[in-house]
Amino acid sequence: MKMILKIARMELQKMFYSPIAWLVLIVFAVMSGLSFIGPVENLVINREIGYPTPNITASVLGGGLGFFSDISRRIYLFLPLLTMGLLSKEFSSGSIKLLYSSPISNRQIVFGKFLSMMIFGFVMILILFLQSLYCFYAIKDYDFPLVATGLLGLYLLICTYAAIGLFMSSLTSYQIVAALGSFATFFVLEQIGRMWQSIEFVRDIAYWLSMSGRAISFFDGLICSEDMLYFILVSGLFILFTIFRLKGIREKSPKYVSFTRYAGTFLIVALIGYVSTIPSLMKYYDSTRTNLNTLTPNSQKIISKLKGKVIITTYVNIFDKNSQYNGLPQMINMDMERYKQYRRFKPDIKMKYKYYYDLPVQEDLLKGYNIRYKGMSQEQVLEKLCNIHGVNKDRFKPGRDYLGEIDLKSELNRFVRKIETEDGKLSYLRLYDYDSYKFPYESQNTAAFKKLVMELPMVGFVKGHGERDMDDFGSRGYLYLTKEKPFRWSLINNGFDFTECELSKPVDKKIDILLIAEAKTMFSEQEIQNLNDYINRGGNLIIACDRNRQKIMNPLVEGFGVKFMPGQLVEHNKGYTKDLVTGEFTEEGQKLAYPFEWIVKAKACVTMPGTVAISYKDKGEFKYIPVLVSDTVKDIAELDSIGSWNELQTTNFIDDVAKYNPEEGEALGAFTTALALTRKVGEKDQKIMILGDADCLSNEELSRYSKVRANIKAQNFGMAMGMFFWLSDNEVPIDVRRPSPPDDEIYTKESALPFLNTLYKIIIPTLLGLAFLLIWLRRRGR
């Protein structure tokens, strides 16, 4: 060990007595200063503008666009300049012969030189630490464990680069060749994870060897045993290769002996690497204060209830535009990463992939397909796409070949996952349109798993009187709310089951939530009795009225002391007809469900075109909670620009202009447009939601977040999810909220940015330059 330390000290002396090491440190300090100041400036400016600044430590220093991630993409530029001369200089100068003639082993030479690079790497990390140290002062509740984990990831990356550079230096006496070899190896290890991914035999080996993204988990605050072992194993592999190289030169071993050493070592490292990827053997440590890299407690609880093996089979249609970028064989390992958090808590989740081709079912996609591939057979299209994507067409079967295991047509011939347990229970996961992130969030993933371990709420849609239809894809239909599989927020994607029923017979006991939306004809006494029987047994209920339906819908709610008022509400919304009402949450109403609170925080509303007002008298049996109200006005003089009233005369809001006429009995003020009722029925908390508008849950309004109205920020899908979350007794959609990270404030003012720029871009590099000059002058003086 003494000899290893002595060699390391001598190597460091050579480095720091030469300008190369100091030049590297100075340039590295400038580059890291630029990388550090950028995120800080953006954050300070956003804070000054008034944008929220959550989770500041991670956004400034962590992965993504953070400081550590940016450094990791550039640090490979510096290491070859230092490692290129570690051994090649010994060869070119002949000093290697002196080492060979002294009582020093190959192992001591290699470890001594590698130790010098580890110490130099630590100096580089120290520079980064001193830069990030500023955040202790600048950020409220600075998340230091996350920063320490990120620095560890960078240090492991530097050591791995150093081991590779050391080996390259042992292959040649030309330092430039050694540097170029290091760059080439870095490039190969960065890109190899994207190579040969369609070949099953080499896919996992190439993906494991890839260095791309290995340190990202560290930057995000997660230490995974697989990534930790990767850096150790790859570093160890190249260190051993270097020892074998020196041994081969020193002993002049036969080629087959050298090959056996290299191949045997590589196979042992590959075997250990393979074992490290086995989910049941992988260990994790989430260093973030709020466990941002770990499944929420609700998800962990559900996963813990899964018994036996769980198989996730992904069906990929090459004719589906989403599948062409997300599900093809070369994307399998990247796709499996999406379920790494779940396999952390359920290691025996198995993932399979099956490939098919079939025509799109959705009309717009089918039309696009026919235009692009006009005159071509399906087999010709398959061959063309397989050639484009570099996959074997023999992998793909006609969609009909899978009829025995899944109905792909009902899944619109799209990318779909089937989750199956050993006892045959099934649930499905899909890709979504209408938002930028196609894949399920944790809430949708966990809802699918929850469906395998318990019976989830059944929603019954009443029909028989012209009610809104859950199969209707028109603007007034409820397909988006229920069955629209490519829509993230539909009930089918968030754990609910649903059925249709008629009130001509008693409501099935399997129904947990009953929905009656805008009936157009009167209910019979028997139907009302069957409804009351359901209510009396404690069933949860949604009743949604609409303009001109008060006479039909009032008999359904009068037993609660509730009435849909005559006329309809009108409201001032600039640029829109007055029958568009924007429902705002009351302080008490937003507390019913966390999605309601999110809508309020986002300063959004619920659009209710054509809503009627709701009045009620407290009968003492229920607790009444106004959830949504229309605009209020404090002064009658302001009525031309704000405020709402109950309009009794105007019905044509396109050609006529509604005006407030108190003489005609029109009332002014903030009216209730959504009312919640609760009471105790036995051991059950009964919950009822009454809406003055059925359109707020329609396809048109639920899709409005992708077809925005100017000046109106609506989140009707949040209203729908919050309402069903409350009615399902908080079962689904899954609550995956996390504690808000406390580091949500930065103390740096915009006026301090010039000083910080000067400090990190000029002063610190200048101090390093002065240190080099001082050492160089002292050395000359000696």
C-alpha cells in the first residue's frame, strides 16, 4: 500500500507541477461556473416575474436541466487530457523500464496511477461542492442529501472515465492516440445502449454496458445498487485490463493466454452485472427529503397486496403511430424502466412484448393511414415500416391471431398493456392522446394494479329517458367521462367500472354510484320509488340538470329539500355569450377532494354552459355544502362587466342580449351551481352531488384543456375526477400526492446576479490560476 501511495503522490506532483492539470482545473471551473449560474439566473428571474418555484434544490442542481446533469454531459472532455500520459508517457520516455527493473508490481503501478486520478477527481468534485455550497445560503431548507448523492454520482463517473483513460494510455506510446482512444471509448459506452436493441441475444448486454443516463438517478437523489455496481465494475474491468496489458508486455505471454485473461474477466464482470439487474437483488436509497423517487405510500400499499407473479404483456401495433416510437423491440429496455419503481416493491413482475399489425380503428387515424399508404396491402405496409425501423417483420402477427387472449379491436388497435395475475384477474393500461406525456402517471398505473386486488366502485348510468349516453362521442355525450380509452382522465383509465341501468326496476346492489344526467321525459312513480329505495339504503348519487329540464329533474331532488330554479344563470365572460357560466369553488367545497384544491391553486374554474341555479332548504337530515358558485357583484354599477343573475326571459343568447330585469323577478348574486349532500346511513357515509348543468361533464367541456377558450382557464376533468374521488370514498382515482418539498424559496435577488457571475466565472478561476503561478514560481526558485 505504501508503494501505491508513493506512486500516486509522484503522479500528482507531476500533474500539478505542469500546466496541464491547472489548465484543466481552470477551464473546468469556468465551465462549471457557467453551468451553475444559468439555472440560478432562470430561477431568480422566474421568481421576480411571480412564477412558483417548487423543489428548488433539484431544479437548480439535480437532473434534467440542472447543474449536475449539465456537468455530466461535458466532463468527459477533461479526463483524456489528464489520463493520456499516465502510461504512454512512460513508454515514450523509456521510464517504464526503470519501473519494471524496480521491485514494483504491475498492480502497484496501475493502482498508484489510478489513485492519483481519484484524488484529482476529488479536487474537481470539491470545486463543484464549493459552487453548490452557495445554495446553503440562497435556498430555503436546502436539500443537502440530494446534493451529496448527485456529487457521488459525478465522482463515480469521473473515476470510471479515469479507469478507461488509464487503459487507453497503456495501449500506446503516443499521448494523442491515447486521448483519442479514450474519447472513442466514451462515445461507444454512451451510445451502445441504443445499438443492437432489436437483437434479443445482445440487447440486455449492450443496454447494461451503456453509460448513458447511469448517473441521472444519482442527480435525482436515488442510489440504486445496479448503477453503483456498474461504475465499480466498469472501473474495475478497465483497471484489470490495464494490469493485463502491462503483464503481457513484461512477460511476453502467448496471445491465447492474453485473450483468455481479457475474455474471462469480461465474462465475470458481465455475469456480476447481470446478477445486479435482477429486481429481487436490487437495493435502493432515496435521499430526497420527500422521497420523490419512490412510489407513494398508497401505491406501495396496493403493490404489497399483489400475490404471486404478475405478468404485464404489451401489445404493439406497428401501424399505430404511438407504437412506432414507444414499443418497438429496440425500445424494450427503455420501456421496462417505466416500471422499475413498481418492480422495486414487487420484483416478480414480468414484462412481455407481443407485436402485431392491424388497421387503426379511430376514424381520423384510419383516414391518415389510407392517405399515406394508398394502394398498398397491409403486408406491403408492414414490410415498409419494418425496413424503416430496422426490425424483423417475422415478429409481427395479424391482430386476429391474438383473439384468444385479448380483444385488440376494442382497444382501438393501439398500444395496450394487459396486466394479469396468477388467478386470472385482468386490467389494462394504455397510451393517451390530448397531452404531451403519453404514458400513464402513477395514479393510472396504480389504479390498474388496484383493480387486481379489490373490487373497485361501479358507476351506474341511468337510461330510458333520453339521459346523456356514455357511448355518445358527440359534443354533449359522456364518452370522454367514461369509455374514451385514449383520454387520461376517463373513468375506465382511473379504476372505475360502469354499467347502464333503468329505474323501472330496483337498482342493482353492485352499483356504488348512480348517475342521472339531464333526463328529457318524466319519471314514473315506480321509477322514483326505486330511486328513493337506492337513496334510502345509502347509495351515492349524481344528479345533473340542465336548462329547460327543471320540471323533469325536480321530482328527483325535492326529497332532499333541493330545487332547480326556473330560468338559467347568466354571467359576464368577455368574448363569450352570457350563458357560459364559470363555476368557482367555495372554501368549504374545495376541501371535499384534493383535485378541487388543485383547481383552485391553478386559479382555474369549471365551465358550465347553460347551467341552472340550485336552491335548498335544510331539512336537518343532510349536511349541505355548496361546491360551485357563479360570479358575484358587490355593486349594481359593476354589472356591465362582472356578476351573474338568474335570467328568466332571454333564451337565444346569440341574437339577443340578456339584461338584468329585477322587475321580472330576476335575482342577482352568486348562485350555487353544484351542491354536495352528506349524511350517515348506518356505518356508511352517503354522498350526493347535485349539478345545475350536465354539460360540465360532456365531451366538449372535458376536452377543453386541449382546446382552450381565451381568457378562461377551465379544468372540468379535474372537477370530474375530484367528484368521483369523493363519491368513491377516496378509493379511486388513486391519491398519489406527496408532501410539497419545503425548498420553495430562493433568497438571491436579481441585483446579486452580476456579483455571482463575476465570482464563479472570473474570481474562482483566477484564484486557481494564481495558485498555479505560485507553485510554478516556487518550483523555479528551487
